[in-house]
Amino acid sequence: MRSFLAISLPDPMLERLEILQSSIPTGRIMPPENLHLTLAFLGDPSEQDLEAVHTSMTALKAPRVPVEVSEVDCFDRAAPKILHAVVRPDPALMALQKKVLQVVRSAGLELPRKRFRPHVTLARFNGPLRGESAQRLANFLHHHNQIAPIRFEADSVALFRSDLGRGPAIHTELARYPLGPDQAGFMLAVT
């Protein structure tokens, strides 16, 4: 089951990002229910492996972390595939992501080692942008590179299932793991 661990975004941040998305001139805009901050993409683990991850995540002890977005960018401006809101790499957020990876690996899942660049995907591009589309994106990035900061304190990490089909992926929350001093309580939804 294709799955990932992420921080869900609160409504005020989603509303601000939706307003920003409304001015993106090209690409496939991500629906608001799909906006999140991925900490670990798990791939397509078996149900048994996913249960092991869930069990390990219930023991996660970590503080709440600040999440702040203040700019928009593409990972590769020469051949953009994703337009994203850049999340400031706060030390507490970076430490949480490392802990989450350790928990997942302790559950037996091997994840590729790659640099964590915190972001929220706003739009995807199917192929190389040329001509007018490329120019519209360049103009958008020029005018929206810096945005008024959007901040919140993340108080949980969630385990999501991601179902692919026609149209955007459908993300279903399976479990939530609280952060901070009151770390009791979680729920595993039907897988």
C-alpha cells in the first residue's frame, strides 16, 4: 500500500496556500486535501510492514515543531517538475524528520538515503515547459518568490495511504501520532 508519514497543514495555512495556488499560471494544481509536509515516503510496503511502522511510531517521542513557509520555488528551474512552497529547515523540524526515519528503519523498512528538503508541493508539471508556459512560470516565480510568512506549530505526524488513479492521488489518514508533552492517544484506521 503506497504510503507516507507527513505533517498535516492547519486550515489557515491551507487557505493561504490555496489563494497562492489560484494564481499559478500552468501545471496541475494539487487539491487542498493533498497539501502536506512529507517527512518520509514509505513506498509500497506490505500491510505487515505498515503495521510494524505504526507500532514503532506509537513510541515516537518528539516535541512540537515550528513550520514556516515564506517562499515559493521549483527544485530545478531549468526543467521544473514541481512547484512548491519552501518550508524553513528549522532545526527542530530537521531533527523530527531524522527521528521519523530512524523509527521507520527500526521497523524494518529500508528507505533511500537522500537529503531532506522540506516543502509542500503546490503544482506538478507533466513535461518540460517551453515558450509561453515557461515564461508564465518564470513571471509567477519572480512575483511570488517571497511571500508573507505562514507559520504554525505542528502537534502531530500522520500516516497516510495514497491511492493512485485517474486524477490526483487520494490520501487517506490511517493514524496520527501526537508530538509534545501530551503524546497519548492515536488511532489506526482500517487499512
